[in-house]
Amino acid sequence: MIDPIAVEAPQVPAQPVPAHVGRSYWRAAFSRLRRNRIGMASGALLLFFVLVALTAPLIAGFITHTNYSSQDLTNTFASPLSPGHLLGTDDLGRDTLTRLLFGAQVSMGIGFLAVFVSLAIGAAVGLVAGYYGGLIDGLLMRFVDVILAIPSIFLFILMSILFKPSTVTLALIIASVGWGSIARLVRGEVLSVRTRDFMVATRALGASDARLIIRHLLPNVLHVLIVFGSLYLGSVILTEAALDFLGLGINPPIPSWGNMLTNSETFFFHSRWLVLWPGVTIFLAVLAANLFGNAVRDAFDPRLR
Amino acid sequence: MPGPLLGVHDLKTQFFTPEGVVKAVDGVSFELNAGETLGIVGESGSGKSVTAMSIMRLISPPGRIVEGRVLYDGRDLATLSESEMQGIRGESIAMIFQDPMTSLNPVFKVGWQVGEPLMLHRGESKAKAFASAVSVLAKVGIPSPGDRARDYPHHFSGGMRQRAMIAMGLTTTPKVLIADEPTTALDVTIQAQILELLRTVNREFGTATILITHNLGVVAGMCERVMVMYAGKVVESGPTEDVFAHPTHPYTWSLLRSIPRLDAERHEPLKPIEGLPPDLIDLPSGCAFHPRCPFAIEKCSRDVPPLNRVGDAQLAACWVTQSGTELPHA
């Protein structure tokens, strides 16, 4: 009798395979992302803002030679390109460039922290709701409905009064609303993945619920988190700037792009650059975040193009 | 003589749907001996897969095992806790599924998945489990297993994936392997290879196999014993040769008769079983097969026939044959 194990398709010499075969989903996605020039440029700009935020004290110490709160009442409203003040000074003679640098710390810090916290809570709730279904799903999703039904601006105002806004508390306040949409998206994706045969097959191997959720479901919904997280960053930066502008977020003397606008609107008619610099910075950061988010979405979900 | 490896006693699994209670498995009993291959045949919806899923305790709501015992190794699987059951699944009883295209997780390398039972049950490290997976992949006939283990499932053909699924089931050398229509989704030449592989596994690992299929040819070639299911009940069971030579339930008889024959006249029409499988929510009275049965007598629509001994080891649940009437040659 023929050895049954040898009953394999006849051995054919290895054929050259196209370059895209043999790559994982992730590698293919990253390679699509790398080919997207606008996306990569936006990513580079975001990275630049992050680096600026991280090195703000160094730049202030060695390049602009000033501090974000050091005032010089003899040199208020200095024009851009004036000696020692590349972007000019404000009503208290503080260096605008230095304040923008430190403002990046606020915007990037809150942006990334709020996105991360929203993703973590949203993913956990979405995975649990989608996986268990039934009553658990019903309760969690109704709670999400409630969260999403609250007008967020009023919630932010209330929270800002209750908690003294700092980078961390403000990020948590924004995340306390942001996780809802993520939970919904993740749950939807889980519902479709959950019914796939490999979930039962893996359960038949003796895997526990926790293992199924964390090791098998999570990697299958990770692309949802990556895409939504990238797109959400821009909206967090904008929300945070708006709260600062309204005086409900980070307050002076700590500079933020939002509260720099608050102070400067008063002086708009004689010192437009005070509005221009933080405005342009916010615009660029949000635009970069959104374009990068779009690029990530195109790379991870090519069907949507 | 030692007792059977696996004993299923009066298993009842029902699904509680808004339309009513679906009696998917309705009092099934059978035994599986060590090293044996048992075939379970029947139409779609006859309860074959639900029986297998019930043994594995993989029935999820709205389904529930409402009655019965599943004895394995002196324990009733139906009463074990979920975490005890996790120790049985994949360790003592493994299961492979119909569609190998969707039964592997698309985001993980095949080797990692094949080794997963070893991580779960033997506490092996990722690297060690991967190495073990490579050697099992070699045993199931994956060429250059060291390289292929690093591939993702979408790089595998259907036959290769089913081999990988079988490898996954075998890593822990379970006592029982349940194969739920393992070849249905594969093309014919690959089917033969996979069946050959299952036969080798059964012989070399001594793994008792439950083979669920609707292909009677597969049963004839693979299984020592066969069990025929209809509407959630066992209607006939026994040694494959006896059942195929002398079917004693009209349903088995009709199934065998409906197989196209090589020696048939050209243009001779196929002989289908008339009618449709019954509605499992609203089963016919008496014997569930009586509306489609060419031999039905008045008693068939009144009383449910018991599964009685009709030969040396053959059982059948039919009033007609139990009253002494012989079915014509199939």
C-alpha cells in the first residue's frame, strides 16, 4: 500500500512568487502607508510636533534663550523677526515661539493621552459586549448610548468646574466621552469576527474566554483601533484647543495653543500675528492628524478607497 | 473487556428560539471504543453536528444540553465546569471543522496556531510549541514544514489548511478526534488525501475518530461502525458492512438507494428521497420519517418506534422491520 502521508500533490519546483504574496496583512498595510506621500508627510509633521513637545525645554534653553513665562514689559508686542524673538512677543513681552513650543506639550500630550485612554476603554467595552452578547451587550451598549447622548460641551464645562484642569485630567475628561464611539465600532467588528469558524475552532482547542478575547479577537479588530485612533487625534486636538480658548482647559501661565488665542483676540487689530501663529499651528496639527488618519485608513482598509 | 472510551446516553440538545423549541438532538445514545472509527451520517439538520458540538460542550445560547450524559474517562462531560471542560477540549478530545478556509485565524502564522494547544495544555513556551508544530505539520504531509509554519493561513490551499487543522488537533495526541464533515469543502482529489490522512492518524496514533459526513462512500471506506441520524434521533446503527448490506430502517434504505450506481442504465433517473426533512420545531407524530417513508403503516404515525436490536450488533428504530417485514434489496 502507498504510504498515505506521501500522497501529497506532486512536488513542483518552487515558482517565483509575486512580491505581495508571502507578506502578512500588517506588512502589506505598512507598505501601502509608506507609499502614500501625503500620508507620510502628515505623519512626519505630527512626529515633528511630538519631538518639539518633548524637547521644548531644551529648545527654550539653548535656542530661544527664554522661558515661556518670563515677561519683558519693555518689549511688548514685538513684531516677528525682531531681535531675539523670531515670532514676536505678546502683551506681556513673552516670546511667542517659546510659548508655541510649550503649547505643543499640552496639545500633543492631551491628544495622545486622550486617544490612548479612549481606545483602551472603548476596546475593552466593545470586545466584552460583542463577545458575550445578550444582556451584557445590551447593558453596555445602552450605557454607551447614554454617554453619546450627553452634549459633550456641557459635560466638559461641568467637569472643568469639578476638576481642576491639568494635562492629565483634561485628557481623561475628553476620553470619558470619546470611548463611546470606539466601543460601538469595536463591538460591530467583533460581532462579525465572532461568528467566524476559527473562534469555535479555537474554543475547541480548550481556549478560555479571556484568551479568545485578548489573543484572538483583539488582533482581528486592531485595525479598527488604529484607524479610528489616528482620525480621532485631530478632533481631540481641536476640542482641547477650543476648551483652552474658552478658559475651561489649560489656563495661563501655562501656554497652550488654545489659550494663546484667548489672550490675543483682544489685540487682533494691531498685532495680528498673535492670532496667526497659534491659529496656523492648530490648523497644521489638526490637518496633519486628519490626513495621516486618512492615510492609515486607506492602508489598513483598502476596500474603503 | 474495558468499557467504551466515550459513552453518550440519551443526549438531548435544544435551541430555544422565538419560533419555538428546536429539538436538534433528541435522545441520542452511542458508544465509541478506543481506536475505533464511527461514522455519523444523515441529511443537513439531522443533528449530526449538534451531537458533536454537544460532546465538546460548544453549544452556545439559545442552544442548551437539556438532558443526558456524556461519559468520558469516568466523568460526565455534561456536568463539568467550563474551566474543567477547557482542560478536556483540545487535550483529550479534539475537533476539526468543515471549512478549513475559515477555521484558521487569519492574523496568525500557521505554526503558532498549530502549536496553540501545547501552550494551552502543556504550558509550552511559544518557541517550543512552534517547534513541535513544525514536526506535527511534517507528519500530516505539509512539504517543507519549517518554512510553511511561518506562513499565514491565506498562503495555504484548502487541502493544506485542512492538514494544518488536523495537525492542530493532533499536537496533544488526543484520545478522540471528532471530524465534522472534514472533506465537504474540499475538491475530490484532496478529499481522498485527507481521508487517507485521517485513516493513518487513526492507525498510528490510536485516536478514536468520530467522522461526521453525509457521504456514504466515505463511511464505507473509513468507518467500522455507522450511525444514521434523522430529525435528531438515531434511526439505525451497527457495523458498517451489516448496515450497508441489510439496511433495516427505510431511511437508511432510501439513502443507500439514492446513491447513483456505476452499473446503472444510461439515463436511468436518480432516486431521491421524496419530501423534505422535517421541521424540527413541529415534528411529525410517531416516527419522524413516516411522511416520507414508502413502507409506513398506520402505527408509524401514532407511536415513536424504539431503537431495538435487529441483528448481531445492528440496531434500528422502525415499526415496519421490527414487525418482521424485510425491506427490498436496495
